[in-house]
Amino acid sequence: MRTLVLLLLVAVVPVAAQDLGETEFANTGAEEAQEPFLRGLLLLHSFEYDDAREAFQEARRIDPDFAMAAWGEAMTHNHPVWMQQDRDAALEALDGVDAMPASARERAYLATLDALYRGDASKEDRDDAYAEAMRQLAAAYPDDLDARAFHALSVLGTAHEGRDFTTYMTAAAVAEEVFDENPQHPGAAHYLIHAYDDPVHAPLGLRPARVYAEVAPAASHALHMPSHIYLALGMWEDVERMNRRSYAAAKAGTDRRGEPLNGHGWHALWWWHYAADQLQDQPLADSLYALAEAHYAEDSASYTPLAHVVRIRAQQQPSNEADPILSHEPPDTQSLSTLAIDALARGERLADTEGSAAARPVLAALQAAIAADDDPGWQARASALQLEAYLDLLDGDPDRALDLVREAAALEAAAPLTFGPPTPTTPAHEFLGLLLLEYGDDPAEAAEAYRTSLSRAPNRRQSAYGLERAQRAVERAAQEAGDSR
């Protein structure tokens, strides 16, 4: 029996569905399986993949022949924005689905997963094929807002070389229409925020950012996502507020299940700590750093806690009691991005406390890791250049240090805009501005470096303070030139 269910669900469930958003989704599943299925669909739009998978599996237990519940479970194994996919798990979830009863529209949904998961093509090619399949599905069923929302998400998943404006604005155009038709649709607001998540387009993202957390307050990721726009605009109080709420929601969920803090919680904690630093709220930053270490002590065996605690340690200001980096061993990981973040902070702090010679082995190890990587990425390379420059500066060679930081800044300038707290932890143009101000001949060049840094990280306090210093130096230079005439 074909069933049409309008979500504001009122069933008694651990998370009230009215706190996850609204959508309509016609399907042929059993009436008793509708609540977990539709809850899973809303969670899926908010990237709450684990909870969504549990909901879809619950729907399948109620109705073993529920084809769209199998589709939903398979969808939880594809994370387009994060460029992650567990293909084997998805195919396992789809096992037997061809024998399940389904409408023509449902068969069209299932066919899109053939493009996404089956065949011998590379993941990148399958992502592209899936985006085209979702475009065709949305065109065939123009009244299906979920098809159109998932089409927007599939387009975001084709940006394999990093953020590019054409791809992201194409996705935004699709999601904007869904948002206009249903502002309570969680996918519409969510995918718009991702599409506008850079300093150039962030003003366009304020409208969905101000709505999304109220549409789906039960999803910790929905509480975090508005801060992508707020951070891109340097709205630090809002970044702090949303990540405080997101962390609390994530922790409540994992506490309820008796599990350690999950990825959403760690992500919110990292961004929350960065906001505290930008607000110059050192007591808050100290407490969040201690909280991160406590969570890491509970779950230090997996990569997600390690990656985040290293980033928080690198952001945390050293105290008289202990250095957050030097008081821990280097991370045991194959992730070059995490190794680079730790190495830059570790090398600089070792050099400050024990001299540049003590930090040279850290630099050498990072350079070796970069050389061994087929695609090390610009951020790891920039981190190595900045650390080498820092050591050369301490060794009395500011000219070479400037050359190295100019090279790092060139890498940064050529890269697509990124989101979130900066990597390297000190942006290359900010470091360049500092060196030019202290060792260069023209403070105007330092001011320009700081302006470039602020164009990529608006209202970042360290760059803003550096620009103020550089502008005062420019004014002094002009005054002195006038006095000499």
C-alpha cells in the first residue's frame, strides 16, 4: 500500500521528530515502519549517519521488504561533503533489495545507488555518475523535494579537487529552490550552508544559518553547521554559542548510549575552543582544552579523537604548568595533516624552550613524511616551510625565513578557500605579515599580507591586530618622510 506521510511526527521516540525538520516522502513501506523510516530520512539530511542507520534498520525489522529502508541504510554509508564512502557496507545493506516490492519512483531511487556503489569505476567517476542520476531523478519527479535536496548534495560531492565556486553555486541554486518551497526542510538549509561556506559567499548563507538550528535542534550537527557561516564572517560570539550547543547535544546522545564522545562532539569542541581563542576568553579556552584531554583519555584508540585533540593542543596557549603540545608524545598516525599540525606547533615550542637545534629533527621528520606522500597537500607543505622559516629566523637568517614564508603564502594563495579553523594554525599570510613588519623594508607590504590573510579568515584577531600595527607603521613612515622634506 502506497503511503504518504507528512512529517511532524508525534510518536514517542528518544528524539522528537518535530526537532528534526519537515518533509513528505511517499513510499510503499508498512504503516508501522513509517515513523523510524521518516526519522531516519530527516537524520540523514543532517548527516547524523549513525542514528539514521539505526532508524532505517528499525524500519527494516518492522517491514523486512521495505525497499526504501534498505535504500536509506545504504545512503548512510556515503558522506559526499567529506569525500568518504563505505562501499562494502552499502552493498551489504542493499543485498536482496531487487526482490522487494517497490513503486516506479522507488526503483528510480534505487537505480541511483547503482551509479553510486556498483561497477568498476573509481569513486570519483561514480560520484559524478551519481550526481547525474540524481539530476535525472529530480527532473522526473519535480514535486519530490527530497530528490532535489539529494541532487544538491550529490553535486557538492563532485568537488574532488577541493572547493570550486562553479560546483558549489550549482548546488546552491538547486537547494535554494527547495528552501524557498519548504524552509523547514533540513537538507535544504544544511546543503545551502555547505554551498556558501567561504568568506566570499558566506553572507548568502546567513539566511539558512539562522534557520537550520531551529529546524533541527535535536541534531547536533544541525546546531554546529550555522557556525560555518558565522566563522567565515568572523562572528565569534555566534561561533561560540552554536558549538557550545552542538557539543552539549552530541554529548547527551553519546552519554545516553553509554559511548565516548562521537565525531560531531569532537568537531564542535574543536571549533568551540577556536572561538574561545578568538574571543580572548582564556579561562574558557583552558577549560575546553582540559575537557578535550579528558575525553581523549576515555577514547584514545581511534583516529577522530586523536585528530581533534592535536588540533586543540596546537591552538591552546602554553601555561606555566605545562605545554599542551610538548607534554604529550607526537601523534601515532599516518595522517599527514595531523602530523603537520603537531609538527609545526611542536617545532616552534621546542625552538622557543630549547633552541632551534632541538627542533630540527621535528622539521626533518615532517619533510620526510611529505616526501613519502604521493599527494601531501598544500597545507602540510606550508607547515614545513613555516617551521623551517621559524628556525632560520631564530638562527639569525631573516632573509631566508622571508623567502620560505613567501613560498608558503604562495601555496596558500593558490589553494581553494577552506573552511573552519585555519590550517596551518597560523595562516601563511599572517606569518608573512609579521615577518615583513619586523624585518621587511616596507610596512605597506606587511599590511597587504595581513589584508590577504583577513580576506581568507575574516576578523581573525591575530591578523586584525597585525594589520593595525602595520597601518600605524605605514602612517609613521609617511610622517617621517614628510618631516624629512
